[in-house]
Amino acid sequence: MKTTAYYQKRKEFARLYRMGKYTQRDIAKMIGIREATASQWVRELAPVLLCATKRNLTEELDRVTALQKYAENRDTILDLISDIERVERLITRAYNASN
């Protein structure tokens, strides 16, 4: 059974990883987990992080296109969202194949 400390470390790992300032190895040392555990958590987090990125881009698209002066960027943002969805499907497929 996983403890509260496990879930706290996992949550802290995700927070630090999303920041993009540290390597997996650095974060593992900082929070006291094995590098293998960090690698596993990265594989598990990838689809979640992509979904969050897609959601943020969609929200930004709505905000930016509400301002008429940025409306010409709508197609570019939609293309980026499409690219992220494609990568998300590839990562999910690879993750499911490895389990």
C-alpha cells in the first residue's frame, strides 16, 4: 500500500518536472527517490502533462482570439494544438504498448 509520503513525493516530482529547470536525476536526489522511480513517473506523467498543455493552449487561444488584433494567430495556435494532440496520441500508444 502506498503511503501519504509516496503521494507527496510524486506530487512534488510532478511540480518540479513541469517547471523544466531540473533533470530527472536532480529531482530524484532532491526528493529522495531512485532514478528508476523518476523515469517511471516521467513515463506516467507524459500524457497528463500534454493534456494540461493542450488545455492551456486552448484557453490561451480563446483569450487571444477575443482580442481582434491577435485573430490572425488563430490558425497557428490551432495548428500547435493539433500537433500536441498528435504527440499525445503517440505517447499514449507507446505508454500502453510498454505496459
